[in-house]
Amino acid sequence: MLVTGGAGFIGSHLCDYLLNIGHDVICLDNLFSGSKDNVRHLLGNPYFEFSRHDIIQPFFAEIDQIYHLASPASPVHYQHNPIKTIKTNVMGTINMLGLARRVKARIVLASTSEVYGNPRMHPQTESYWGNVNPIGLRSCYEEGKRVSETLMMDYHRQNHVDIKIIRIFNTYGPRMAINDGRVISNFVVQALNGEDLTVYGDGTQTRSFCYISDLIEGIVRMAEADDFIGPVNLGNPAEITIVELADKIIALTKSRSHIVFEPLPSDDPEQRCPDITIAKKVLKWEPTVSLEAGLKKTIQYFGQRLRGKNGRARS
Ligand SMILES: NC(=O)c1ccc[n+]([C@@H]2O[C@H](COP(=O)([O-])OP(=O)(O)OC[C@H]3O[C@@H](n4cnc5c(N)ncnc54)[C@H](O)[C@@H]3O)[C@@H](O)[C@H]2O)c1
């Protein structure tokens, strides 16, 4: 198995899972937003190989399956070098599809709910084509992923590559980067540090959050499903407003922090919630971890990181 982006948040949990069920795993990562610390516990495992490689360059290996996750995922990371983000999603995906074609491997793309942009349909079903600004600050990622999906479909139609497309909605849990600017990591770190929690906009915008172990189960079920290429939404349909989330995190961390409000960044979607009817029906999958249970584990992880109990883990 090849996992691109395997040293990232989701990729490292996927490596763990695949090794646990008996696969050999090659983890490919340029460590742009990921960290060796996420896979450090695997480095001595003879069935695990880490390769520091940028997927903008071709990669050659004999493998039977590719989980293609390499791409910066949070706005802070993908806007840091937008041209590089597009190259990763276009050239990187072409390279991985070329590899899949040569060695006849199945390839699973980690796409995103961001392909729906600022949706006019709620909740979002896979048949919705989205409402994306092609020239905005988020476009490098949103359009990058849309092109990735297009490439997957065209390699499938033209070259019969065995593909699968997963649209991942907000996911959280241990090993999220402390500095990635995503709402859960931001709030948890602020609450644990006793700082005020920053809410952008009036906080009535809603999000839905899926715990990492639920997502990994869904990804692997999709990868193993025959006769279904997707796209399939994987996420937790339970919606919560950003203010409610902030209150919950303050309560769970027993923090004295308050909430402060700042202007909404451009193109920030008002609402994002998956329709997971297809995942339920075809993959027999739905999330099982409650927000409270998932937040407790995430808070515990960030608490250790902030207290420096995780060795060299960087912020
Ligand atoms: N976390 C979420 O909520 C979420 C939601 C939707 C989609 N996704 C998708 O899931 C995938 C993983 O996201 P994540 O949350 O684990 O993010 P992450 O930033 O932790 O992981 C991405 C990994 O890809 C690596 N990478 C980036 N560019 C690369 C390149 N050119 N060559 C090699 N490696 C490269 C990074 O170093 C990092 O380890 C991404 O494709 C992302 O778009 C994530």
C-alpha cells in the first residue's frame, strides 16, 4: 500500500490502521504540513517505509493500492504557497494516476467537501456541483481538488484506472497540527492556554465534525468496496454552530477563557453538512463517536503536546 501524505494528520492514522490489518505500507510525504513525529512510532516496523518525497515529482514503486492524501488541507497551509498547492493537486495527482495506471493499482483520492464551495444546497449530496469562486483565496485548494477529481474520472474513462473518490468533511482528532488554524485545534489550544477563543463572524455559521477513527473506517470501507467509484461523502452530519462548539470546548477544558469575535475571512462557507445517505447504503458506514467523546481525546492529545510530553513534536 502506498499512502501519500502519510505523515499528516489523517494519513498517519491510516498508516496505523493498514499496518494493524496486516498490510505493508509505504508512506510518501514531503513533510510540508505533516511531521515525522506522527509516524515516529512506526519507523522501526519492518512493514513500514517512510520516503521523503514531493509528489510533484514522479514516484516509482510496485504497489497494489494507493491512498492519495498528499495536499495541504488547512487554509493556513494551502494559502501559504497557493501555486504549490495547485501543483500538488494537479501534477501530484497526475503522477499518482500515472503510477496507478502502470502498476494496475487501485487509487483512492482524498477529496474534500470544499469542492462544494459556499453551497447553495443543504445538506450537500454528491450530485451537487458546488458553488466555487474560481479566483478567490481558497480557489487553489477548492479548484485544485476539483481538478484532481476530474483527472481521476478521466484516467478511469480513458485508461480504465481503478479509482475511488472520497469527499472528506471536517475531521478532527489527535495529531492535528497545533498551528493549522482549523477551528477545533484553534479553540482547544486557546482554551488550554487560558486565552480567549477567536470566533470569526457572529458564530452562527454551522459546521459538522467527524472524529478521525470514524473517518478512517469509512476510507478503508470505500477502498475495499467493489463496483463503486464514488464520489462519496464521508463526514458527520451532526451540525453545531461555532459558538456552541466554543462553549463546549471551554466547558470540557474547564478553561476560564472567553469568546471574542473577529471579521469572517473571505469565501468562508456559512454552512457545511454532509448528506451521507450513499455512504450508509453502499458502505454500511456512519460515524459512531460523539463530539464530546472525540473532543475529550483531542483535548488530552493537545494537553500533552502543550506540556511538551510528546518528545520533539513541534507546534
Ligand atoms: N482534515 C480534514 O478535515 C480534511 C477535510 C477534507 C479533506 N481532507 C483531505 O485529506 C487529506 C489529508 O489531510 P490532513 O488533514 O491529514 O492534512 P495534513 O496537512 O495533516 O496532511 C497532508 C499531508 O500531505 C503532505 N504533502 C503536502 N503536499 C505534498 C507534496 N507535494 N508531496 C508530498 N506530500 C505532501 C503534507 O506534508 C502532510 O503530511 C488532504 O488531501 C486533504 O485535502 C482533509
